[in-house]
Amino acid sequence: MEHSSIQWIQIPAKNLIRATSFYEKIFDASFFFEELNKIPHAIFKKGETDKKLLNGAIIEVDENSDIGLSTILFFDATGNFSTILSMIKENGGKVIKNKTLITRKESNRSFIIPNTYIDNKPGYYAHFLDSEGNRMGLYGTN
């Protein structure tokens, strides 16, 4: 069973505009903005040179956020989500956000299930603490 592929990176920021400005100035990054699972995202997009800095987003967090201020690496869990979550628990880790469907707010009353920017398919994510207390993530399409 192979699960070494990093699929997505989330960089938390207390000020989304300040953070995106930093990456724009330093790395010539560009972004588009979206709210996913009620969290504002600045998603890295391809620039004029048709290069993408990374697969990921800067996400807005505040002092009440349960996400914290550490970058989260999302490992590929496609096809093995349940097995991986069980193995995390069995090997000294802790699941802190179970498998959750990624949704986007369309209006005050409706949400849709978008194709993700990772692989253009509907996706799921989970958060866990590894054996050393580092917050990590899983991403998969089933």
C-alpha cells in the first residue's frame, strides 16, 4: 500500500490579504479566492509563466480556529481512507477531523460539491495528529 504522495498543502494565515501579498511579492504567486467548508481559501493558481508554485492554498484562521497556525500536508488516501484512519489510531496517532466531504458555499442556504483543484474530482479530507503531535491531513476522492 503506497501513500507517500503529498496532494495538497494548507498554509494558515490570520490575515489572508497580507499573506497572499507576501507570496505574490516574494514568489510571483497568483491566487483565486473561494470559501470551502466555511473557511476562506486563497488557492494558488498558475501564473503567466504557466507554472504553479504548489498545489495548495492559504487559509484564513482566527484565534478560535481549531486548525491552528501550522502548515498542513495532505497525504493521498484515495481508495484507503478507512484503513489509513484505523492505522493512525492503532499506531499512536489521533484522528481529529474524520473524513469530510469538501463543499463550497453557493448562497446563505445552499452548498455544492465542487470538483477539487487537486484532481478535478469531488474530494474528501481528514485531519490527524501523528505520533509526535504534528497536525497532518488526508485527501482522497473516495
